[in-house]
Amino acid sequence: MGGGWRGHGSIPGRTRRPPLRKRSCYDSIFIQLGDEILQLGVDRMRLCGYFVVVLIGVLVSIPVTAQRSKARKSRAAAPGQAEIERMTARFAPTQLRVDISRLSAGDRQALAKIIEAARILNDIFMKQYWSGDTALYARLQKDSSALGKARLHYFWINKGPWSPLDEFKAFVPGVPARKPEGANFYPVDMTKQQFGSWLASLTPEQQAAAKGFFTVIRWNSGNGSSAQRELTAIPYNQEYKDDLTRAAGLLKEAADLTENASLKKFLSSRADAFLSNDYYDSDIAWMDLDAPLDVTIGPYEVYNDELFNYKAAFEAFINLRDDAETKKFSVLANHLQEIENNLPIDPQYRNPKLGAAAPTVVVDEIFSSGDGDHGVATAAYNLPNDDRVVQQKGSKRVMLRNIQEAKFRTVLLPIARRTLSKHAMVDVNFESFFTHIVAHELMHGLGPHQIKVQGRDTTPREELKELYSGIEEAKADVTGLFALDYMMEHAKEMGLTRVLPSDEAAQRQLYTTYLASMFRSLRFGLTDAHGKGMAIQFNYLLDKDAFTQNPDRTFAVNVEKFKQGVRELDHDLLTIEAEGDYAGAKKLQDELGVVRPVLRSALDNLQGIPTDIEPTSGAAGCCPEIKKKAEVEVQAHPQVVMTVKPGPSLQWRPWPRQPVPERARLRHYEWAAHT
Ligand SMILES: [Zn+2]
């Protein structure tokens, strides 16, 4: 959920908002520190080997040296089977459970059509990702060797030959060493300067198209001479015409099948948008969507366009709405002004009138595709991105509860088992984890946004520049803890007792779970905003004795000191934002945004724990092993639709050799059985 705020330039006057999904908030580029050390060791050995080869080469003949050295190089460039399997094992296959038995018959039939349409978006996304992606995918599918299967599996997880967890390094030979920055949205040989001078030559209307979400940029070769070639913007409905026409047809069919009027409207207007390239009406319809089947499908996020963040990638999330959880969080959102009025900051910096909070919908994911199903699994998103729609209707936040729960089970619990004392471990639970994530998202809207520095109207983002994202992420985290503490303390007066457990145990669980989740975020390294922001929190709170290390190197929290530390840190972060205090932010980051030895040794102890999940329910029907699992589910819930036929775009994926820990229930005491 990139590191910073999203900024697209295609429509004048766009405001910038924090991105609420993918790398920026929960997930980011992962660098396992332990692996780094391992990698260093390998490099050293390679160097040594190279020296021996050179020595032999000198003794025998120079051409042999060159040859061997070249072979070594190419071997080093493409990881072998074991290495790819190690990379793949970081994504633990985790089955998503969704009970769709309460969907109406019409919705269930519509669901099958929507999933078919979503699969087509996988094809479009691969075309957007890299010009050679589709051909490479076809080639890997034909490779029946063990290495070929390993490559295919990891390719499918990432929907391309580069590993986002490893700074987009290639894991298949014969492809660019790193993902092209502009993906396939721009010509691969186009420079930023060329784009800029072309842009300057255009009318404002043409500029909007060139920078718009829904066009790709290509060379228009003119009379064929490279000196005269010009850039040109091609709309998506032209570039992906065949795929979008098929997907639109399926969405129309689905619209006819569902009885829900708002879903009908969204599906049919989105189908129209696929054909017309005008997404405005369907974005509005998406904001008005009020249906048990919660569908997001279309071109949305711009992270894959690392050149300019202009171009939207196709994706789909097909979800089942969780009404009880959704209601719970709308209750919390009703109290934001009261939280703002009590923020631990000089009262002059508080906002007396907050804008309306974005509505939050809690859902379980049934199926995802395209940009929504590559690399680290998306845990939440905030859409739409078109600020014309945002200004008119606001934006909507969708929290994928079963994805978060799967991450908690597969990644956070094992981390907690290694970092917390047995006594503390019993306080780690999913409710606390999930509630804090929602609070984090809500808190991006609180605190200083429009500020004055020396009489100038400005924003924290403009003043804190490159440090802003890290400070803002830490602020959302810490203010989230503050807000939950405040609501727990005032649960009775605020009428929250039914939705927010607030006894002493609940408070202990909040901080203990948060401590474990800090280690989870820090494993992603300090290269991105969230990692840096988390290191600041970890070191600050450690210095305040919010948690302490036991002789056996595990940690445990001190609730009172934790609360106090949170208030003080929140005060510091909010004040830095309110005053646009770049120097203060720099000092905080330089002093605390670092990995100290105590943290380093805790992180070193986390090797072998998965980084993320590979959701498997979405793959139902695609591969024999997974299908078998799906059938078991179908037997358990006869109404569950898992009868969707395998689409041409989903292919067999080898089931991993490592057994997947299956824990049906998240019991507090279960750690004992697994440590
Ligand atoms: Zn965030």
C-alpha cells in the first residue's frame, strides 16, 4: 500500500491522498536481512572461484578464461531450481475460506461470469507488465522440466519474470535484468526527457490524454526514419480491444443475472467503460455499490508505472461483503472528530472540522486477478483514483479480511512465537491485529493536512519532502494506537462496548499483537517508508521501556509504559507534521530509523518464516491439487460455487513440496503445540 502518496497528474487540481493498499501500508519490498548476509557470503565465494578460474586461465590460455567466466556469469544471473523454490517458499500457499452459501441464486450465477471476466484481466495485465510477458508465459507452460515448473510457479505468483521481493530482479534467463520502469505502458527505449518534450508540444487536452490513466504511449514511426518518430497516446479500449470486448460481454451477462440493482448498474456501466474508455460513470456506480457481492474490476492502480505513476493496471477483486464487520467499523469511524479533538498535540494544531471519512467495507475475497493478484497479496485498497469522482462522491476503502487473517495466521503467528515470551504470546490475536489496521487507515485522515509555515499555506508533504511518507506511515500507526486506547478508555460514554472489547486483557492484546506486527513490518527492510517509520517506532518505544527484552531474547510489553510512549511519540510526529519541521523529521529518522543490534538479532531469528501468502481459493479449478481442495470445500458447503470452468489463462501450478501448516482455529494456546 508505493511508499508514498499517490499523485497522478492527468487531471488538473487532483489532490493527493495516501494510497491505502499494497506496498505503502502493510506490504512493501521485502529484504530479509538474514538472506542479505547469506547473499554476501555467496558473493564472496563467487569472487574466490573467479580468482581460481583466472589463475587457471592465465596458466592455460586466455580464451578459456573468458569462456568460463562468462558461463559463471550467466549461471549467476538466472537462479536455479533450488533457488527459485526458496524464493517461492516465501509465499506460503494458504487457502482462503469464503462461505458464499447465502448469496442468491442469481448472484451465484453472476459470480461465475464475473470470475471469467476477471481471468481475462490476467491476460491484459501481463500485456501491460512487459511486452514479452505473454510469450514467455506460453513458453514456460510448455517446459515440463522441474526447473521449468519451478519458474512457471514463481512467474504466476508474480505475473512476470521479476521478483518484486528482490528489487524486481529477473529469475528467468533471457529477459531484462530488472522490470522496465515504465512497464509496457511506454516504449522501452523512451526516455523521461523525450516524454517531457513531447508533452510540452501538446495541447492541454492532448496532455491530459498522454498523462491519463487509460492510455499507453507508443512510437508512431511516421515515415519510418527513427529521427522522425513521434510518441502517441493509444487508449486502452483500442490497445486491448479484443480482451476488453470479451470481458465486457461477460460483465453484461453477469449484470443480467444478478437481482441487485446497484451491482447490475456497476457491472453494465463498467462493461460500457471497457468499450468506451470513459470510466467516470462506472466509478460513480462503484461508489454507490451496495451489494452482498462486492466487485472491483477495471484499470486502477498506477504503481507498475514507476516512470510517472500515470498508467492504471487492470485488476479485479471479487468479494463477499461482511455486514457485521462493516457495521463495526462504521461505528468507529463515527468518532473520528472526537479523536481529533483529543489528539496529543497543541490544540491550535487540531482540525475543528474533519471531512467525512471514507466509508470502509469489510469483505472476504473470493477471487482476484491481474495487478490485484501478483507479488505480495493485497490486503486493502482505497478507490477510485479519479479525483473528479473523489470530489463528488468521496472514496471507498475495502478491507480484505480473509486475506489479512491468512497473513496473520501464516506470517504473524510464527513471528510472534519466535519474538515474544510464552507469557506474552497468549495475547496475540487476529481481532487486535485487524482492528489496528483499520485504525491505521482511518488515521491517515486525522492530524495536520493544511498547515502554515512562516505565514505560508502549505502541507506537511511539501515541507517534509522525501521524509514525509515515513513520518506519515508512523503517524498513522501510532495515532491508530492512540485512538484505540482513547476509545477503549471511553468505550462506555462513546457507546462502543459492543463493537470494541476494552477491558484490561483487550488492551494488553492490542499492544502485544502490535509488538509482534512491528517485527513483521521490519522484516521488509528499511528501504521503504513503512519500514523506516516502523524502525522509528520500535526504537522510540524500546527507549521508553514500552517493551523489554528477556534474558532468552524474547520480548514482552509493559502496557502502561507502552501507552505513555505512544502518546509522546504521537505528539512528536504530529507536531513535526503540524510545523512542517523538516529538520525535526530528519533528526528523528537519522537517530531512530535504523536497525540497532537488538533489533538485528531479533530479525536474524526470523529466517525461514514465510514473507507472505499465496492465496489458493482464487485458483480453484485451475490445478488438480487445488481443485481437490476446492471440492472438499464444496462438499462442506454444497452451495459454494466452485464449478467455474478453468479459464484459458489459468494453468496448472505445482503444489509445493513443503507441508503447509493447517490451523483451523486461532487459539491463544496453540503456540505450545507449534514451538
Ligand atoms: Zn498507511
